[in-house]
Amino acid sequence: MAAPVLLVFTRTTDYRHESIPAGIAALRALGGFGIHAHEDPAALEEPLDRYAAVVFLSTSGDVLTPAGRERLAAYVEGGGGFVGVHAAACTEYGWPYYGDLLGARFAGHPPVQPGYALVEDHDHPATRHLPPVWEVTDEWYDFRTSPRPSARVLLSADESSYDGGTMGDDHPLAWCRTQGAGRVFYTALGHTVEAYDDPLFRAHLRGGITWAAGR
């Protein structure tokens, strides 16, 4: 049986992360999934049902055409998986549905620095392998609102462990939720090139993708 395939979309019309090639390489190295990496928005205008999940890997700005928006919404509502990594939260600000789909939108971040991510939910494939307090170096995204009302929060930031956080005691970093018949997973981590060589972060991605794909 052929491996399930992920559509990994990396188009940017705003800030472009240097870590995107490392992210694609890490997803290929996970095994268990075929990877179709695309920058062309036409890739989202085609039928998406053949994909186990669509992954927005540090996309930014408006990256979809109107037809692509319709395809993606129909795919997720019909049971498809969606995964957002890092700057996926800085994407499609002009499309209200996308904000609802992801659960929260990016607001800002302090300088890259080490800090502590706290596991809120160990009973999920994206977090069950992690220590209760996970030291990571990242941009520590802040969000306009907490996704908690509609999402199951898996990881949160300990703002006392780094400088510049603005969300206080409720600062989700990774979460999952359902949208229609589909599954959505998002992680704010993944800014640095080095992150994609970290076995813990790779396992975090694998678990989130596997869950979203319903595997």
C-alpha cells in the first residue's frame, strides 16, 4: 500500500523564514508519509482529497487564490486534516474563515531566546513524548486571542522563563481542534533551522500530523 501523502505548502508573500527548507527536509525524514512540497497557489486549486493532510509550513501573508480558499475549506469541512507550523498563524489575514480554522492569529513576538514550554496535555501524540517542562529556543509567538475556547491546548509558554511575552498566564503554543469533519493541529514552534534537527520537535510534528491525518 502506498504511503499517505502530505501537501506541504510553503508560499510566502510577507516574511520568509530561513528554516523552510530545513522544515521540508525534516518532514521528508519523518517517514510514513509522501511529501508533495509546493509554492504555487495553483496546487491548492486542485482536488485535495488525495492528501492525508495539508501542511502550511511557515507560510505568510495572503497565499491562496479565491479558488484555493474554497478548495481548502471544503477539504477540511469534509474530513481533511490541516496542520499549521509557526508562521502559518501569520497567513491569510484577509480571510476570516482561516482565522477560525486555525484558532488564533499571530500578534507579535519578542527576540529569539530560550524559554520553557509547558505540556498541558500529555494524552496526545504531539506531546506524549515530551518532558513536562521542555526547554526550547524560539520566537515565542503571542496571539491576538487565546484559542482555548474552541481548541484543546497541548503546550503553553511559561512567560516567566523568557522576556517579552504579552499573553500572561494563558499563553497557548500548540493546540488541536476540529473544524467540520476535519482535524486541525497547530504549533507555534519551528522558527529556527536548528529546531528541525531536534528529535523532540520532530516527534512533536510527527504526532500532530499523524493526529490531523487521522492515522
